[in-house]
Amino acid sequence: MTDTHQQGLKELYLAALILDEDDALNDIDASRWAQAEELRKALEIPLHPMLLDLHRGQSPVWLNHPRLLIQVLGLEDEDGVLRDFACECAARVLPLFQAARRWDRRLEEALEIAWLIDTEELDESELLEATINAEESIQEAISTAAFLTRPDHADRWRAAIAAGWSVQATLQDRASEAARSAAYEAARARAIAESPAAGQQERLLQQRRLLLLAFDEDD
């Protein structure tokens, strides 16, 4: 892929992602979209169905297949991008777990380990220990939640557990599965803790962050 081709794709995909976090999914900037479309057509770059989902305001299917997006863009270091994306998703909702279990630092420590996966700074024994500790922490939270009867308390713990699953997902062997699962559970945690709209906004933020990470851009 040439630099011009890469830049064309970059402009096109980022054109749909200039929204603030509280904007609606279908509030795409029409002017920037039109400019990006002109550039895409001039470079004879196919319009991938993933981008059509964004343009139509539909739920981005590619968040369930994050590696496919990276491959469509022809980018390198797929695993690195997907690992960072997974950890970012989990980090945003980790406070939901910490609010319910302030004394329990195991998931926080697990996420610190997840950031080091695929680096020379981490060995297999540390990853295994973090995985076991994360699982035990979540199971203890599930056991506690089973005895709650008040709906508001139950929802708080359900959100915490979903946040815990998001963190645990970052420890998975396959970067693509880590990214998919961490993102899904993070959105679910936000929806439970706040509202379905909040979960949808988390997905919007995820689609912004995945593309910005893929292009190594600052938000």
C-alpha cells in the first residue's frame, strides 16, 4: 500500500470519527464525509462495508472483528494495536469494579500485566498468576452479588462483574479475542451501571479509539 493510499484511507475512516463522546452515533459531519469520499474515489479505494455501517449510524459490526479492521487498513503490528485497545477498554470501566471492591487490587494488577503481554518484560508465570487472580476476584464478586436483593445494589455489582470480565479478557492469548471481549464487556458494564445509551456511547468511543490507535493518532 502506497503512502498516498494509506493517507486516503486514513482521511476516509477518520472522517466518521470526529464526534464528541456525547454525540449521537449518526451525527456524521457531512462536509468532511464528502471530502473524504472524493479522495477515496480519486484513489480508487473500495468503500468497505464496515465504513458504511458508520455512515448509516449503525452499530459498528467490526468492533466484533477488530483484527479485520486492521487488515482492511493494511496496517502493521496488528497484535500491538489490538492489545492496547483491549487494555484501554478495560481501564475505562475498571473503576466500576473498584467501587464495589475497594480492598481488592487483583484486577488492577492483572491489567498492569496485560499491558506487558508480548513484551520481553513479562514471563509466562506472571501471566498465569494474573489470570488466576483475576478469575478468583471475579468469582468472589459473583458470589457476593448472588445474595443481593435490592435492584440498585444488584445492578452495581452486575456492572462491576462485567467490568471484571473486561479486564480478564485482556489476558487472553489471542489479541483479537482479547480486543473483542474486552470491548463488549466494557460496553455492557457501562450500560448496566448507567443506561443502555451509556453503553452505546461507550461503543462510539471504542470505534474512535480503535481507529485512532490503528493510525497512531492522538485523540
